[in-house]
Amino acid sequence: MNAIRVRGLTKAYKGHRAVAGVDLDVARGEVFAVLGPNGAGKTTSVEILEGHRDRDGGEVSVLGVDPAEGGREWRSKLGIVLQSATDAATLTVREAVRHYAGYYADPRDPEEVIDLVGLTEKAKARVGTLSGGQRRRLDVALGIIGRPELVFLDEPTTGFDPEARRQFWGLVKRLAAEGTTILLTTHYLDEAEALADRVAVLAGGRIVAEGTPRTLGGRANADATVRYLAAGGYTEIRTSEPAKTIAELARHGEPAELTVTRPSLEDVYLELIK
Ligand SMILES: Nc1ncnc2c1ncn2[C@@H]1O[C@H](COP(=O)(O)OP(=O)(O)OP(=O)(O)O)[C@@H](O)[C@H]1O
């Protein structure tokens, strides 16, 4: 059984179709990233899967249960990290994490979770005094404290500095290695590439492409660009056979500043959402 199965999901707000027929399958243990521009319908879709928002139509199954009818036991198997920050300003980080641990039958060790998200030095700080990125880390800590089978991460690293993002990626990889299924929305293409087994691109409420980060939008088979510096400036050659092109060039000497590139995930993504 898949962790998530969605067929024909629709949702409109006052006649505006935010989600216009989405199909989605996420296998257990998979890290799945949903990409898409602002307003594409990512948060709406994820909130429906979490049971936080009603849908208009379609079938949805999350860990075998329709989220519209999910009870407490079902909910306890989910880890939810919302876009909005935690509202526990007067508690300390340690108190907040311990408090949330109390909601679950078999929580992780609060100290270990604080360490995992890199907040050990802030354990005694009040939540209201944390920086934006630190609050986000706390949100993640609260999302995983209950040892969830499925974690929803909605734009988890927005506001993180580069070092914190890398640390967070390590955390996601660790959760995935433990067998946790992860559904992630993100605006960072490198994040999707680093973490996701598969990605879907949502635009205008529909999935316009789906695949592994390596193959999305025909990326793996796309032409390469060979670029080098010649007397008159940079020359670029698009080719499906870059090795041959370079061998040909090399017959006339070593080309200066030679590079071979293929479209990045970002290039493919920007093309897809046009
Ligand atoms: N509560 C609401 N009432 C009315 N319209 C809404 C509501 N929530 C979302 N929308 C609209 O639905 C569309 C999809 O919004 P959604 O938040 O799902 O997009 P998103 O892909 O998560 O965007 P972002 O990347 O900006 O977070 C947008 O046009 C948005 O304005």
C-alpha cells in the first residue's frame, strides 16, 4: 500500500480552482518533493492530505485512511510542519518539545530531537526570542517528536542560512534512512535535488511533470552545451554528442575555459512552469 494515493483531487475558493485534478502516489519510505510557483496549489493540496482542509472532489488516502475521516490514532502517525511558526512564545525550547512529546504514546527523546535540529544551545531560550530560522527548526522538532510514519514538510528551510539548510538536509536524510515517508514542498530546486527520490511540478493546480530529479522533463536526455573561449569571445555548441564535439575541437589545440553542461533542474523547472 502506498503512503499517499490521490486521484482527481479538486478544490476551489470562491469559484477559483486552486487544485484542478491532481493525481499522486507516494510509496512508503519515499521522499517526494512538490515544486511549483507561488499560488500553484501546493499548500492547499498538502493541507487536504493532512486533514486540515476540506476538498471538493477526488479520492484521497493517507496511510490507508481518508483524511476527511482521520481520527486521533491516524493523526498520531503524521508529523506536520506547517508554514506558520509555532505559537508557544513563553515556553522555552526544551519545555515546548517536552510538552509536545506528551501528546504521543512513543515519542522520541526530547533532548535527542533538540540536538538533531541543532537547537541544543538554545534549549533554555524562550521560543519568542528565537530567530526565524531557529523557530523553523523548532517547528521541525515538534513535527518529528512523535516518531511519525509520514512527515509533511511545507517549505521547511525558508529563512534558513546555508549552513542550517545543509544540517536540515542531513536530518531529512536521516529520517528517510529510518524509513519515514516524507512529503516536502519547496521553492529550492537544489533542495529537491539533494533530498527527493521523486518530484512533481504543480502549476495552476495541476501536475505538469513528475519524475526523478535526474530525469524530470527529459533532463537526462537533453542536449549538452559545450562552451569555450575562442579568439572572438565565448562559443557555445548545443549537441547530443559532446564527447565527439570536444574531440573535434581538440584537434585544433586545447580549447580555453572548456565546459560541458546539461540543463539544471532549475532550467527544466522554469521551462515547465512557463
Ligand atoms: N483560504 C483561502 N481562501 C481563498 N483563496 C485561497 C485560500 N488559500 C489559498 N487560496 C488561493 O488558492 C491558490 C493556491 O494557493 P496555495 O497556498 O495552495 O499555493 P502554494 O502553491 O502553496 O503557494 P506558495 O508557494 O505561495 O506557498 C492561490 O491562488 C491562493 O490565493
